[in-house]
Amino acid sequence: MLSGLLIVLLPLFLGYLVRVRSTRLLNLINRAVSGSVYLILLFMGVSLAGLENLGSQLSRLGGNAL
């Protein structure tokens, strides 16, 4: 649990503390973060597609999400 929290919060704090003034580097970071988000969404979609009876399990999945 603690390692998962560090994985989330450490880049957040490092991004806040490290100042990047190069627009080229900022664009590269922006593309990397956007690509990571799309990759995570892809993996989530693939895992949902692998579920049997997805239509009947949507209420359970919605309850777990909340």
C-alpha cells in the first residue's frame, strides 16, 4: 500500500519542486504523460473486454468504482 502511494505521490512532488523552463522539454514531458494515460486506458479497456457477462456485471463494477 505504501509503495503504491509513493508511486503516485513522488512524481507529483518532484514535478512541483523541479522547475523546467525549456519549452522543448515541457512538450516532451506533456507527450509522455499523455501517452501514459492513453496506455493505461488501453489496458483498462482490454481487461474489461476480457470479462465474461460484462453487461450483467456493470452494476457490480460501478459499485466497486465508487
